Amino acid sequence: LNTLTGRQMDPIPLSVQSRSSTAENLSALTRMPNGFYGTVVHKGAREMSVIDLGQWREIRTLPLGREPSRPYSTNDGRFMLVANEGDSTVSVISTDYFNLEATLPGVSGVTSITTGYFETLAFVVSNTEDKVIVIDLEKMQAAGEIALSGSPGPAIVDADGRKMYVALSDSNEL
């Protein structure tokens, strides 16, 4: 949609052809912090398209794990992270050249992925396992896990990246 004119623009053709035409087969479009690129996950095809928003075209597709969810960006825009529910992994994509940097152990039931501590750590929150997996984005490896005392919803990190907040739905706590 052109926000200046209110007119619908021509669709951006995507190279991955879905096995089904349902809306659930594509994730929400996630804009990178720089605003120039976006990503959308093709859940059935296990791939992610990188979209050049200024040129209005797909520029690359990348492989993902089984049953990928939506992409999450680090606040500094260096990486996109996608939880793969089918194999409990996390795909880490570098935004420098749009390469798959690593596929790391994750969790199932991911409610969100957020980053903190100078954007060097990623926190993958699971509501089925009631824990957070910590990923070291500098070493590209799992750095540990944090057990939670309840079922978490989506998490956020404060402005300086030192504290993570997550609502625990079954205990009415934050």
C-alpha cells in the first residue's frame, strides 16, 4: 500500500511456491531496524525470503529448519533469528550478506526471541518448557538456560539490555 496515495501497489512475487495457499503458510513480514529490508518465512517450504523494501523485490531465500516461525531481529539489525518448532532449533541469519550463520539448539513453544547485553545475547522464550534458552551471538553457540516459575508469554528487554521482562500467565507475575 502506498501510504501517500492510499493505492495498493503490485504484489512482490516470491520465488518459493507454497504447498498451500493459506495465509498461515507465510509469517508476518518483519522489518529490519534499518528499514531497508524485511523478511518473511515460508513455513511449509522451510525457507525465508529477504525483501528489499526500497526496490520492492525479493533478493534472496535462505534455508530454515522444520516448522519455522516468524523472524525476529536483533535491535542493532545484525542478525535475524527464527525458531524452528519442528526440530527445536534456532536459525541465526547474518544481515551483512544474508547468510545462514548457524542452526543452534532451541526449544519448542517459542513465544518470542529478544536480545540484550549489547546485542551479544539472544533469549529464546518457551511456554511449553517454561524456560529461556540463552544464545551467545558472538560465539554462535548455546550459552545456557534459565528455568521460569510459570508459563511465559512474549518477553522484552529494557533499553540498556540488562533486564528481561516476561509475563508468567499462570501465576499473574512479571
